[in-house]
Amino acid sequence: MGCQYFAPTENGADSFTVAMPKLTVGRGTLREVGERAASIGLKRVALFTDPTLLSGHLVSTVRESLIAAGCKLDIFSDIRVEPDDDSVERGAQFLRGSAFDGVVSVGGGSVMDTAKAALVLFCHGGKAVDYFAAPIGQGKTIPGPLLPHIACPTTSGTGSECTSISVLRINQLNTKFVIASPYMLPVAAIVDPQCCDSLPANIVASTGFDLCCHALECYTARAYTQHSKVPAAAARQYIQGANPFSELVAREALSIVGQYLQRGVNDASDTQARDQLMWGATLAGIAFGNSGTHLPHALSYGITHLMADITTDGYPIASPFIPHGISVIVSAPSIFGYTAEATPDRHLDGARYLLADDKGATPDEAGEVLANRLIELMRATHMPNGLSGVGFNENHIQALAASSVRQGRAIANAPRDSNLVDLENMYRNALSYW
């Protein structure tokens, strides 16, 4: 751990923790879910999925696997894409309806995050908002373990199968916040790249940019040694800042994006590219699950808070709807142009892992090089042209910043400090790129 980036600081943390589920990766591994469930003693399972997947072969495969292993199961599918506190409450109520001893989730981040948060309410009571940090919530601590959770992702982006967080919309506030606790980490993750074979190009692109930003934010996040030392081991969150482990995993995830994102988006028959993106998403999930994200994710929540009159191709969801990965990437080039001033070498390295043509760029040019490479990838995968591409203009800037400034945890994890005016400028510079 001799890297200068993690050098000790006065009153800063001097240790970090690494955690991840038992991980199984490979084509056809969904058929192993029943065996995995039986091996940890599950006998009655709550299977969480979404309405789109409910009647498809992925859920059928998992269901048959559980039955073959002797597990009884009931299915909960009343889950919305971009989950909210109401769907979590419905999930918790479903869990109260039977003597379940574990949960299996089959779906994207929305399904896995709903399952995690529903388990919190089922095991420890209260409302979802109680567990959000103050001043939005009560800052209630999750006091103990949840039921075992086996997470099976069906998209190549969120990495939620490997994190101890759940991102939810609070309907009363119409915006997203994060519940986090080491107890929310799934006990096992089954990553089957076959799940992505039939995904539309736009979904592969959106989730791929979520993967990209997870890895890039982890790699450039404020070092764990620059965060305050925790008073006790039990108080340490896995969202702890960049550390040698998260750095190691994020680098590989970024390299996968650089090599395979365009291929996976533009050619559905390129199973090598889509398999690699699935693996990259899991790696990026492990990375940010052990470090946390920063400004691109913080600013994405203002976008999904204030979006209006917009839908997205490939997603059969009523307006207003902007997929999470798109809400993150549209501001990312502007944001990394801002944060590069604090840690130019890491930003320049990040650009190189994404296969940017740096042409001998100096550290002073790091932000521009990284931003240009992200824009190049956005254009090659038919992403919106910044905020203007998802319905925003100059008149929205102040409201967007006022919404996102509430995301204190993520903002504090950025390598460069920012205030409300800085956020406004980042949004302004993200209005369009080409």
C-alpha cells in the first residue's frame, strides 16, 4: 500500500475493509441457484423479480432450479424500474405473508435493490425513509443481519449483486437516496452472461455507462485515508473512499469498457463483448461497493428528480423516464473535467484504461482527455447529447443543483470539494457536447 494516493493523513482512516458475496460467474450458472440456496439451508424462498421478466426463461430457469433442490417458493414481481419506497413496502409486506428463510432476486438493479430494502423493513421494521441519512431521513442504523439473499443480475451495469446499498426514490420528495449497511450485502451472487444475450442495444449502452462511471468514480474517489477514522470496526461502512483493493478492481473494469462497450452495444451477436461487459459490471460493483461513487452519481439524482415529458427507446416505461446509466453519463464528461484538477494523474490514467488517445497529454490536460474519451464513447453508442438530450436547458440549472446538493455522502467522496455554484457550473457545462 505504498501508493502516494493512500498516504496517511492527520486524523484520517488508517485501515479499510473489503467485502463481497460468494461469487459464481459463467454461462448457464442460473441453473445453480437451487443448489446454492439448499447449501445454505434455505427451504422456503421469496423470489423477487419484475413484471417484464416474470414469464420469461430466466425466472423459469431459477424457479425450476429451486424446486429441483427441494425449495418451496413464492414470487413477488410488483417492482417498478427505478424502485421507490412504496414498492419496497409492498415487498416487505409480501415477506411478512409467509415463513420465508431467504430471498433470491432475479433482475436488474431495481429488483436487487428492492429485495435488499424490503429485507431491511421485514427484519427490522420502520419505513424506508427512516434508514436514509439525516436530514432527509432519521439516520436509523440497521441493527443486525437480514435473511440470506442470493442476487442474480440480468443486466450488465448496476453491480448491485456485489454491494451493500440500495438506491430508492422517496415518493414524497420525488428523488433518490441511498440506504447503506454491511448487513445488506447479498450472501451470494450468480452472474450468468446469458442473461444479456437478448438485451436491446440501448439498454446495453445505458447499463454499460453505469458500469463505466462506477469504475471511474471509484478510481478517482477521495482516498480512504482522507476520510475520518471510524470510532469502531462495526461503524465502518464499505462506502469508505478509494483504497488499494477498489483501485485494483476498477482498473480492470475500465479496461473492459474501453475494449468492449462499443462492440457489445452495436453487435448483439458479439457474445464475447457482452460476456465481458457482464463481468466488468460485477467488477465495478465490487469496486464501488468497497469505495463508493461520487459526483456523477450525485448529480444524476437531480436529473431523475426533475425529468419531465421524456421516454427512452428500449424501455417500455411511461414518461417521465430516464434510465439510471443515462442520467449518470450525461453529466460525467463535465464533472470529470472539474474533478481532474484535484487528481490529474488518476484521471489521465482512467482515460488511458478507457483507451483514450492521450497523444502525450500532460496532467493539466487530464480532464479534457478523459471528457473527450467519454464523449467519443457516448457518440459511438448513440447516447443523448448531454442534458439537452434528455430535456433540460439553462433554465433548469439552479433547480438541478439545488436537488443534487443534498447528496452529501457522494459529494464528500469526490476528490475535489464543490459547492452549490460549482454544481451549477458542472450542469451548465453538461448541457451539450457536440
